[in-house]
Amino acid sequence: MISLSRFCIALTLSFGFFHTALASNENISPEASSGLENKSAQTATQAMVVAANPLASQVGLQMLKAGGSAADAAIAVQLMLNLVEPQSSGIGGGAFAVWFDGSKQALTTFDGRETAPMAATPALFLKDDGEPLKFYDAVVGGRSVGTPGTLALLKKLHERAGKLPWASLFTPTIELARTGFPLSPRLHTMLEWDAGRLLQSPAAQDLYFANDVPLPIGTILRNPAFADTLELIASEGIEPFYEGSLAEEIVASVQKHPTNPGKLSKSDLSSYQVIERLPVCGDYRGKSVCGMGPPSSGALTVAQILGILNHFDLSKPDVTSFHLLAEASRLAFADRGLYMADADFVSVPMQGLVDPSYLKQRAALIDPQRAAEEAAKPGTPPMEKESSMELHGDESIELPSTSHFSIVDSDGNAISVTTSIENGFGSRIMVGGFLLNNELTDFSFRAEKNGKIVANRLQPGKRPRSSMSPTIVLNEDGSLHSLLGSPGGSRIIGFVTQAVIALLDWGMSPQEAASMGHIINRNWVTELEEGSPMMDFKAELEAMGHTVKPYQHTSGLHIIKLDNSTLIGGADPRREGQVLGY
């Protein structure tokens, strides 16, 4: 097994091909770090859950032990995360789920991504002079709120694979919201980080602050408003949220925001639909690496990077492998920036982007000894449909406030879920004890540039492009190998890709793969995780032509691997996650 001390290196990716846009956005802080926690490998024989907070992992395990399916556990985990990790996800946001049916050995995906209001226009995030709003001027308030999809996704999962009564999945979170839980170090750190914006919400101010100062770590935090919300949904289903009293509150809070009103309407909520989609899979080292297709760019970009790297030897975790990963990431992120968006609105060449002959052409552009001197240009993949549109690359920002959980049940079902309200604390609007998303800022603020259309432009009813990459890896015979995912904005793609390589090329355990430091290139500089052993490679990578920047990476990788009859789990030490099983 490879030594972790030498090996804390995360290889990730390059974003788009706009140096200027990226450079100008570097002053927007990533999600705050709350330090490292030592995590040890965990095993189980029947079932396992890995989530971003111990209370969420515990409620997931409780459902599994009660005879619930992975879908039941996922519902309970998401509800608990909304309570104890409110900055990252919740019923006011959206999520993607990759589902493996153990009895049928079949894979599918569920798209619970937010949608743009039907009254929204491509100019939503432009000032009167046609220039884009500053990021946080767009985020804070109703303007950035898309139609939430998470709750509808939970309902869909329960209909498809639930075994326990719907209301029973809500009970633990309702009880804890009333009796209270200790405010965690991570939530406290995030409250300090975002106090200036979050204090603009009277409900959040009352809940999380005293005299405008974040409540101390360990404070018993109660959220009776959220308990009331969950009791209503537990007894009446999701209808109050999408058509009833909660819907009216949500719409009023968005449309009547005092400084930044938005467009969300009751009809947007009542017409929302979860979409079941075919998974996007790429071959890597004889395994199928599968995930969520558009509107997520995650699985396509991961598949592109791995498909390019299929043409190289990555058997050793050395500077050559890290260089190749960074260069493959540059190429994939160039394609991502130009082509990837909601495929229900834009002709995305999904098959062409992962076509083996196309990826072989892209691999041939990499010099194994030398970094490219300039940003990669997008390629010309085989097109399934001819398009007359001339596209311009996207400059949208995705910040790393998201959560991921992985679950396997005793029947061999597995679910990989990445869930988000986008930026930390979303739009900073709190309704019914939960926060509303700001996912509309994942669209490009500009609809066109230099006379060319941006694929990820805002359109009514469209789902903004995401980097969320919930992933399930299958063996050659279609059986389950592993499942994983991470928060991290557009860096998610790099975190997940590197973890797959760590598992398949370097023989790492899930905990070792989750604990590694990161190297990221999103078609700009090569980022090395600050304070990690990855920094040991800085000089060697610079000698190969990389422009290296130390960066604080707040990944949240949660991994489960099946090894014969044993489940092996790993939780990212950068967050509060926990592996539990039996």
C-alpha cells in the first residue's frame, strides 16, 4: 500500500479557458476550512452509510438497521443534514442521485436539480448597462433562487425503493430539531465566515446569532420552525411545499425580498418534476465509472479525463502521473466550458465527448514531460446533431458549499447523492426553518459574448449546469465496485477523478483516497493543496512548466468500496463526516 505521508496530492482540473474571468473571481472565498480530523478505515458486512455529519450518519444507520432500504436511509440522512449542516444542503435546494438496484444489477440516475423560473430572462444577472452583477450582489436575496428539487427527489426515491413508512423517516430530525443538538465546529466556522451576509436574514439571525455574534461551539441549537415544516410534510406529503402553505411562504419571501426580489412563482413550484435519466459511463481500467449526465457536467468531464488517461501509465503516484492528470483535466475543462449545459435546452454532444477515438486525439495533445504553455482549446467531438449555433465558453462560478453521502443496504442496493443549496447558506433567505438556494448563479451571467451564444445561459425552465459528480463504479460483470462523491464547486470533478484513480490505479483504501491532498487544474493554474504533502511536488511540477498555486481545498469525499463481502468506507478528514455500518 502506498504511503500517505508522501502522497497527499490531489490532482484536479482546469476550469474553462478564461484566465481573466478566473483571475477576477479569485477574491471570492472558497467555503471556509474548519481543520482536519483524523479518520480511520471502517468496515462492515451488511450495510454502510457515509455522510458529512455524525448525526446524519447515525440516522442513516438507524434506518438501515430498521430494515429500510438505501433510499429510506438517504431520505433520513438528507433531512438530518438540512438541520445540522444547513449551510450546505437541504429541502430548499437541489440534488442528484445515482441509484444501483442490487437485485437487477441495474443503474439509473435521478435529476432533482433546481429550475429557472418561467419569468426569468437571460438578463436576470445583468445591470442596466449590460454588465454582469458582482457575484454576491446576485446571490443574496430572491433573484438567485431556483425552484427547489430536493424534496421532490426524496419523494421519488421513496416511491421507487422505499420500504419504511414515509413519516417514520422524518421523526428523528423532527425530534432533534425540537430538543436541540450541539452546534458543531464546522457550522460555527461557517457562521463566522458568512456573518455579514447571513445577518441580513432575520430568521437566520434569530436562530444562529446572539447580539450579531455566532453562537459558540457546543451551544444547544433548536429549530422549531423546521420541526413544524417537517411535521407538515411527514403527514401531508410534499404537496404543501410545492402547492400549499409552504409554497406561498417561499414565493412571498422570494418576490418580496426587500433589496433583491426574484421571479420564482407558485406555478414554478407546482410544475416541478424530477427527471430520471440514463447514467453517463466511461471505461477506465476495465471498470465502468458512471454518474449524472447533463445538466451536470460531472460524469461527462470525469469520463473525459479518465478516458484520456487510459492512454497513459498511471501505475505510480508520482510527479509524472500528477502532471498527466493536470493536463488531461485542462483538456476536459476546455470542452466542459464550451459544450456542457442542460441537454433539454442545448444540443450537448454527450456521445462524442466520450468517444474513444476523440479521447485518443485529445490524449495525443499531451506532452508527458512538459505542461502546455497556454490554456487548452476545446476540441471538436463527433456531433450527434448538427447545430447552427456558434458557442462561446462559460464563465460561471461554482463555489464549494455542497454535501455528499454514500449508502449501501443489506440487499445490495447503493445510492450516491450529491446535494446542494450552492453557495454557503444559499440565498440567505430562510423560510420555515430552512434556507433557499442560490443555484441560478450557476448559470452564466452573460447569455452571449462576441456574438456567440453561451450554452449555459439562463433560460426559463432550464436547469443550471452543475459539477456535482455522484459516482458509482461497476465491475466488468456489472456488479458494484464502489461509490463516491464530494462537495467542492467545480473542483468536485477533480476530487472525484483523483479518488477513482487512487482506488483503481494505486490500490488505495477508501480512507486513503479520501485523505489524500489534492492537485487541481481547471484549465488555468495548477493548484496544490496548501499544507499537504502534495506541496512536496511543487518544484518538480514547476520544472515541468506548471504554474503552481497553493490552495486550501475543502473536499468532502465519502467513499464506500465493496471488497468481496466486506464494505470498506472512508470519510474526508477535512469535514465532520463519519462512516457507520453493521
